Amino acid sequence: MENDKKECRAYFLERSVYKKLFAKIQEKYAGIGHFGGTFLLDDLTKEEKEQLGGFLQKDFSGQKNVRVTAKQMEKALQSSRFCNFTWEEILELYTGRALLVKKEEKQKEEQKRESWFQNIQLQLKNPDFRNWISEVLQNRKESYLFLLQQYKENKKELEDFLQKTDRAAETLAASEKRELLAVFAAKVTGNPHYFDEGETAEKCLSSYLKWKLKKERSNGLSNAEYKNRIYFEAGILKDELSNDVLTYGLHAWKENGEPHPGIEGFFRCKEPLKLTLKTLGGLGKITGEQKIYMVENPAAFSRLVEKYPDRTILCGNGQPKFSVFVLLDKLTENSTIYYAGDFDPEGLQIAQNLKKRYPEHFIFWKYKAEYYQKYKSEVQLDEKRIRKLDKIDLPELQEIKEAMQREKYAAYQEAMVEEYE
């Protein structure tokens, strides 16, 4: 935390525009007792306008007088690397002393805010949601600044979405099956888009579910897939149909123990099957052979299915979606995955992330420099892609990594299919 404070203080001290802006803010703060209002700057240089515009994501170059609102500053702060601080804290770090404000006014405002949140919490039904709000406010957890900003801007709107998110928490606690996000939102709030990505209520619900489930982001999951996992485990399907995984040779049972007739039918007919997140969410058990072969690309998958109709084969189809991890979580309980992918920086990153996620049940298949040299393509890797190799640290991948750093070419799986046979 101390390093964060030093970095924050240094950033604003190095940019002269903040000396002028912060002087205006301190002056107003002393009068009204809180951070708010509009600040007019009429003597900025071109460089200072660029400094301020860079942080606020706004072009001030053509303006003689620059007008900045507290609302603009709050919004910019939330998306910056200093989002764990309030502007009041930043001003105190910058000046090295407490802000000049009447103590009684500050205490009165804090007591008023505390009383408001306590009153709201008394109206909420779900104990976990109430505890989340308390912990966010007391320990300044994720969403602290978000709640404070909403409180300052529109208390009535904040009260409304806290009550509806509380209703969502209650509904999830009582639910025994997964629902589509739009269906869930419509049932809880009457608006199917209430919890859509980017909406105020969605930020609140996502933060609460992360806290409730205590799920850290796993290796290989993007931010979007991480959020899909959180919602999935809570009982909500965000992307149930396009989020799929290509499979062959699997058996599956429903949560009630009955064999899944559709999946068994594809198994008997020896045909590939795309399993969607919706289908995976309703399965209690899914199995394949003891050795399961997984490839990165559909063309390699098709060739192997044709050549080996009695094997269990999977396809990640590039960067794995959340559905891939849901499937592998089940399969690695009793099987070992033999994985083969492209020999390019992105392919090695995918392979490494999968291995780190399933260290005991994941084996690299045909990862040797001799195959890279044999099937090296004419696709040259630029320096930006080569730098991605710096993150490859597994010993099993070093031979190919070093060869790729020397040669600076990619080798693709589609050309290597005969080696897998």
C-alpha cells in the first residue's frame, strides 16, 4: 500500500496542471466540506491541457478556459490505476497534510452517509448481501468508490438498484437450476436488460458474486470468461449457446443420474458434437477414455476423429472459452489430457495456461523443437509477438520457445497432423 501511495503522489507532483487544479479543489472543499462542484482553470499551458486531458480522456486543446467537474474526475479515477484512492486521499497525499474543512461538517457528512447505508441495509432481506455492503464500506473493498459515487450522484437510484440486487441475491440463494441472464433479470426486476454488461446494477451484482463465491481468477481465463465462471457457479448463464466446445467420444449423465440421450446418441453414431455451456450446466458427470487427446484447431480435430474413431478427442478452437474449462474440470477427475497446439507465441501461452491449471492431468503432446524445425511456416513473427514468449516459463516449453526466438517463424498444427497419427 505504501508503494501505491508513493506512486500516486509522484504521478500528480510530476504534472504541473494538478498544482493549479488542486488549489481550486482545496478552496472549494474548505467551503462546502466535501469533494464536489465545478472547477474553472483559465491559465493553462498547452502541455498542462494535454496532461489533464490524458487523465480525463478529454480534449481541452481548443478551449481557452477549462471547466472540470467533480463527476468527470470521479469517473476518470475509477478507470485509472489509482482507483483504490479517493480524490480526498489523493489531495492529502499531494499536499502532505489534511484537507482544510470544518471538522464538524465533515463528521456530519460522514454520519449522514453512514446512517443512510444503515437504513438501506435494514430494508434488505439477504444477509450475505447486507454483509457485502458492510465489508465494502468498512474495509474499502472493490466497489467502495463506486458506491460512494452513486451515493453522491443519485441516492434514490442507488437505493433502487441495491434493493433489486438484494432481490437477485435472494432469488439465487433459493434457486436450484441455472437460468439465462435475461430471463433471470426479467424475473427479478421486470427488465431483461437490467443486469446487462456495463449497467450500474451489473457492476454491483458482479462484485457481490465475486465476494460471495470467493473465486480468484484462474490461469487461462480472460476477464470475460472469469465473469462467465462467476455467474455460472452462481446459477446464471451469460452466454449459453455461443460458448461451446467441440467434442468426440464422450459419455454423459444428467444431474439425476440418467444417461444423457443426446450425447450418448452422438457417441453411438460416432459423430462430433458441440457441447454448449447450457448443456454442460445440466450434466452431473461426463467421461471419456483414460487418455483423452485435445488439439487447438478444428482441422486437426477432424483429421484425428476420422483416423481414430474409437478415441476421445477434444478441440479448444484457439483461446479456450469458459465451456472448455467446465468440461476439463469434469474430465480431469478420471482422465489424462494429451494436448497439442500451434507453435507460435499465442499457442504456447494457451498450452502453458492449461498445464498450470491442470498440472497433474495434462501432458504436452509432440512438443519438441524437431517438429518446430520440420514444419516451420513462412509466417514471420514480429517483435511484439516474440515478446510474448518472455512469459513462457514452463521447463517443457523452453526448447520450442528458444527455437522460436532464434528463427522468428510460426509452425502451425494443421501442417503437423501426420505426426499425431
